[in-house]
Amino acid sequence: MGKEKNKFNIKDQLAGIAALIAAIVAIGGGFVKYGEITTKLNALSEQTAPDLTPLAAEIGNAKNNIAVNNTTITDLENEIEVIITKLENLVSSEAENGKGVAINEKEIQLLKVQIEEIKISTSNPLAN
């Protein structure tokens, strides 16, 4: 029976050694993973953000240009309003002139008729 006890004892010892090796491998794996994470953190902490100063300057310039363009647009709108008013006045006066032209044309026609009548009356010796 002593030999059987040694067999179990050896099996128990081998099982204990296997468990110990598994625990060491697991702990080693944990350290390896910790090392990987530490390396990644170090690499990330060494990186810097891009310099946004030129972009901020461009944004400032764009805002200034927009303000200038808005002022220019407002000025142009005012000029357009003035031009529209002048055109409306011109169209209105042109309509009045058109009436005046029509009246003048009729008066010219009347004068031509009267001139023809005078020519006819002066050319006829019996008319005097």
C-alpha cells in the first residue's frame, strides 16, 4: 500500500506543479498585456495635437471677409434701390413724354393740314 500512496502523492504533486505552471503562465500573460498597454499609453502620450493657430487665423479672416461682404451687399442693395427709384421715375416721365409726343404729333399733323390749306388758298387767285 505504500507504493500506492506514493503514486497518489506523485499524481498530486504533478497536478500541483501543473496548476503552479498554469498560474505562472497566467500571471506572465497578465504582465505581457500590462506591458503592451503601457507601451501604447506611452506612445499616445508622446503624440501632440495639430497646431490650430493657422486655422484660427483663417477663421478670423473669413469672419472679417463676411463682415465686409455683408456691408458691401447692404451698400449694393441701397444703390439698387436708388437705381430702381430712378428707373421708375424715368418710366413715369417717359409715359408723360409719350403722351406729349402723341399730342405734338397730332398738332404737327394739324399744322401740316393748315399749311396745305394756306397753300391752296394762296395759289387760288379767286380765293382773295
